[in-house]
Amino acid sequence: MSLLETSLRFLGPAARLLGIALALCLVLLGALYAFRDRLVFWPDKSPAAAQPPPRGSGLEAFILDGGAGAKISAWMATARPGRRTVLLLHGNGGSLTDMLGRIRTVMGLGMGVLAIDYEGYGLSEGKPSEEAMARNAEAAWRHLTASLAIEPAHIVIWGYSLGGYPAARLAEAHRETLSPLVLDSTFTRIADAAKAHGPLTGLAARAVLGDSFEVQGRLAEISPEILLVLHSPDDEVVPYALGLANYSAYRNGPKELVTLCGGHGDYELNRGAYAGAFARRFWAPPPGPLEGAGPGEAAPEGPAFPAAPETPAAPETSAAPETPAAPEAPIGRSETSAAPEAGA
């Protein structure tokens, strides 16, 4: 028997096994692609997600036209005169009820807020998808700018986790408004976040999701008043390195990085860091009159937030007792860049 015949006889079964393996891989990838939205989106449809805002919270619940015929759930509070309004976009899990801590922080600064549930979340109709969440964010933007006549430059776009994708996409679509953009625990693209959970997970995500849910690539196309990035080095869902990559990728204007503590979604540990960053960056209005501010009215001064308690004076008749070290406040480190990086 010739060497060629021997090789063909050996390769026959091997080729069949390889073909079967490839077919199984294609079937598996096809199944993953068919259910890709179920892998990405984890909406809360429980009775808890359908609860109205807490009584006395100052929030109004209403139904908004989310585009493409779907009605979506929304909560809103009006800004005090001379204050901005935040458009808050939550992540892939839960519902807008999980954003209550963030909402209260914003309202505590006198700012207005509009938070929405994407299609398929909470009381919202439809099914979640990449396009649906972008469409719903656009509908919320139209409600603020068209229905309520709020100046676009006075709106702060805040995206948490996966919500950073529709936030960045909205900022790109309305780049001429220079609306501030906040990326809170957000990835560069979703496949990059999946890769952090194992090489096989990363390969499958790349094959199924590709470059979908792109955030980082959009940052080169926008010039918001400021980009504010908040992320924790201990984030177990979206690696801190991805938040740093977004921060580094933006070179078109002022930006600030606030380093949080705790895991993904540990908002209560970082309440002071969020409030401090928002008071620092968004308390004063941008140039031009804000809703409720008279022409020529001076911009309100920002609070010293968070304020340090006054230390009582020591009695004159005795030596001042040693002051114990103050506990560490749950406020993250902050890095600011006021201008584009050199050599961009």
C-alpha cells in the first residue's frame, strides 16, 4: 500500500470527526445567536419591578411612547430653578426601581431626573434588544427636549453598566448639543466584558456579539461639556481596566475619572463619591439661561459637598484632647483632565 493510500485511509475518519465537531460548533453558535438577547438582557418582571415610586419621593410615574409602538415605563422629577436634568439609563438587569439610590442623590442636589425602563423591563411593553434600548433612550431625550422644552445642553446623560451603551449612542447622535456624558461602571464593548470571565466565554461572545454594544469607539466622535467616568477596581462584572480604557480613549475635551470602591452595583458604598462628583461638575449651569432662571441671573453657587463637620474648640483650662482619626469617607479618588491629552 502506497504512502498516499495510507494517508487517505487515516485522514478519512479524522476528517469526518473534524466535520462533526465543526458542525456542532456551528449549531452551538447558531443557538447562542438566536438567544443572544436573552444572554444579554435580564429584565425584572416581578411585582417589585412594577411598584410605583415611593410615596413622598417627589417622583411622578408615567408611560412614555418608546418608539416603534412600544409603551415604556418612566419616573420623573422636575429640576429646581437653575438646575440641570439627568437622563438616567440603567443596566441589563433589574429595572428602574434599582436606580432609586442614584435618583435620590440627583434629587438631593436639586437636579431633575428622568429614568426609564427599556422595552421588556418592569411595566414596559415589547422585548429588549440593542436597538430597542437605543430607541427608548432617544424617546426619553425627545420627551425632555421637545415635550418639556429643556435645553439639550442642560441635560446630563448618565448610563450605568450596559446603560452606558445607549448613553454613548445618544451623545453621539446629539453631539452638537455638548450634553455632559456619565459612564458609570461601563465596558468598552460587551464582548470585552465577557472575555474577563474566561477565554471560552470571550470567544463565544466575540463570535455571537461581535462589536455590538460599542461604547469606546463612539467616544472619538463626541465632544461633551465633560466626560465623567466612575468605576471600581473591585468590579467583578465589568473590569476596571475597561473603564480606564474608556477614560483614556476620550481626548476631545475635559474629563474626570472617579475611582469607586466595592463591587459592581455597590452604590450605597459610594453615595458620597457620586454626590460629590455631580455637585462638583453639574451644580452650576452651563452658559446660557437654564429652565426657571431669569435672564442675566447669576449661576447658583455649588455646595461644599460633602461638608466636613466642624471641630469644637478645646476648653481653655485644659489641653485639647487628641482628635481621633476621621473614618475614611466612602468617596473615591478623582483624576481630572481639563484639556485633550498631548499628541492626540
